[in-house]
Amino acid sequence: MKNSGIFFLISLLTICIITIRVMGQDSTNETTMSLQQLLIAVPVRDELNEFVRVIKSSDGEIQNYTGFSIKMFEAAAVIVGSSFKYKFVPYTMPNGALKGSFNQMLLDVQDKEKNLHGAVGDITILSQRMNWVDFTTPYLDTEERILLPLRGERDVLKPFTTIILVVAVTLGFGILVAVMFWIWKLCKYNNASSLTQPSGNRDVYWKRTILGSIMYTRAVIILVLMVLLVIIACYVPLQISFISTQPLVSDIKDLNDLIRKRSIVGYRLGAFMNDTLVYNQVPESQLRELRSQDEMYIKLKKGGKNGGVDAVVAGVHHLKMFQDKYCNEFTLAPHFRLPSAGFGFAFQKHLPSEFATTVDKFSAAIVQLIDNNRKISEIRASTIGDLDDVCQDKTQRLQDRLSLWFPVASVIFVVVLVIAMLISYSGTLMCMKK
């Protein structure tokens, strides 16, 4: 009986040891399988997706990822080598919406239980975020800017068009009065001379007096036209210079103006600007989160006093891509630039040994891509394009339009002069027949 009890205990202990061993092997195999490739979170958004874009099939299944950030990551991964295996994972909710802010995504990368090892996208490197994850060398320099609504060309040109209109009306009225007065005077002299003077003396009177009057009057008309032409020709460059130096926007120059005027400031969904603006002493009561481009456009057009926003603060690349669609309606505040460390790829701290040097390898690959500017230029051209020249010709186009006033005014003056001369000639013939 005693031996049976001992045998039973030994058997039970053996079974427990075998079970623990098998479970340990299964756990090891599962960990090994999960670390054969890194799972990279991708923030998927429907708008402003030039950095990260999802290509879906007809049934809504994700087929591929593209965009500037994705292509830069893939190009760097090629340089790192074929040993680096990864898989993109959309950071979205079941309905396809962004799962959370970028900060929350990086916190999920930090949390090993979330089974995410990195993140790729238009992720700005911040000191706070560096406490959560490891960042690579920035692959794109960026800065924060302020987007403001334009006053509109109609408001800018209003004083200019008003003065031009007054001058044109005055010019036309003056010419009309001068021509009519000359014709009346000519007919008066012609009738008077025909009644009181012989035919021969009449011809002499005509040649010496009336002809001289005609020439003097025409000379006066030409001089008036030339003086007005010179006045307008001198005024146009002054007006162009005024418009060049006069901003087309409100007097908001930087964050201090937004704070002082208690302007309502918008920021993009998922961005870090809320914390940054609060850190820069913008009251949180003045901040509004904007969930889409349509909402950004509508609220900027409304203005802060009508339930919208007075300005939007965001990364310059996102603002320029938005502004490119509405060049005639929005502009960037010229005197505000908030530098940032740039966009970088994020990886989980303390990755397993086979991926321990991933951040260093990616940083070296990014530097190599930057040195090979042709590759980055190709990626940029196929995704975000050249944003440096977005809407930069707005003021130039306005100046070109104003500069056209000089040739247009010249043509108008020539036409008016020809008409005046024809009227004068016609009036002369009519008076001579009488």
C-alpha cells in the first residue's frame, strides 16, 4: 500500500513536469513565430493621405499600402537587407476609422501586450514620444505653420478699381465735353462767317481762325489724354507695390496674436498640436479638433465668431496639401514657423536580439537615401509632389493682373482718341456743309 502511494506521487510529479515542459515549448514556439517578422502599425485616414494611403479591393479588403512614408520605409527596408521581415497592420477600428491619436498609437507600440513592434506614417518626433518608443533619424524635415483665410482679391482690388473707374469716367466726360464744345464753337463761327463775310474772306477766316482753333483743341485733347495716361501709369506701380507689401490676410502674425485676439484655433484629428498649443499658452477653450478636410474648410470659412475657427495650426506639409486645393481662399501666416524634429519611424524599445539593431540600421539607411537625393525625389514626385511652390505664385498672379492695366489703359486711350478725332472730323464736315 505504501509503495502504491509512492508510485502514484512519482507518476503525478512526472505528468506535471511533462505538461510544464510541453507548455513551455509551445510558448517558445509561439514567441519565435511572432518574432519572425515585426508588426508595423499604419495610421489609416481617408483624407490628406499622401503620406499613408491604403489600396483596397472591390470588397473592401486591404491589398496594399502606399504613400510617401510607406515608400520611404520600404526603400529603407531594402537597404537594411532581406533579413528584415515586417508586416503592415492598419491602426483602425472595425469601421475603418483611425483607432486613436498618434500618441495612443505609439503607446500601443510601447505596450508589448498589444503585439505591435513599430509604427510608420507622418509621425513627428517629440521628446515626450521618445520616452515611449525609439525613433529613427528623421526622413523628412518639417515645421508647424498657421493657415489663415484670405481677404479675397475683390477686397484688395476695391480701392484700385474705384480710382480707375473715377479716372475713366472723368476722362470720358472731359473728352465728350471738349469735343462737343469744339463742334458747337466751330458751327457758330461757321454760321457767323457765312452771314457776314464774303466767300473769299470766309475762306481766309476759316483757314486762319477755325483751322487754328481745331488744331489747338485737338492738341489740348491729346495733352489731356497723355497727362491722364501718365497719372495712371504712375499710379499702377504704386498700387502694385502697396499690394505686395500689404498682406492679403488679417493682422494675425503668430500665436501671440491668436492668444491676444482670443481667436479660435483648429488642429487636425490625431495630431499632437493640442498639447503643443497648450504648452505655448494657448487657452484650451480656444482649441477645436477638426476631423476632416471638409470640416476644416467649412469652419475656416465661417470664422470663429460664427461657430468656426479663425486659424488652423498643423504641419506645413499637411497645410500646403490642403492649401493647394484652395489657393484663392487660404494662405500661410508668413511670420510664424514652429520648428520640429521632423518625421521619423518608430520602433518598440528593447526589441528581441534579432531585431535589436533595427533602429540603427534604419537610421543609416535613411541617411543613405538622403544622400541619394534622386531616389527621394522620385518618391516625392509620385506621392506628395513638390510642396515648396504651392500657391507661391498667388501674389505674382495678382501683380500680373494689375500690370495689365497699363497696356489695357493705353489701348483704351488710343481708342478714345481715335473716336474723338472721328467725331471732330465728322463735326467739321457737317459745319462746312452748312
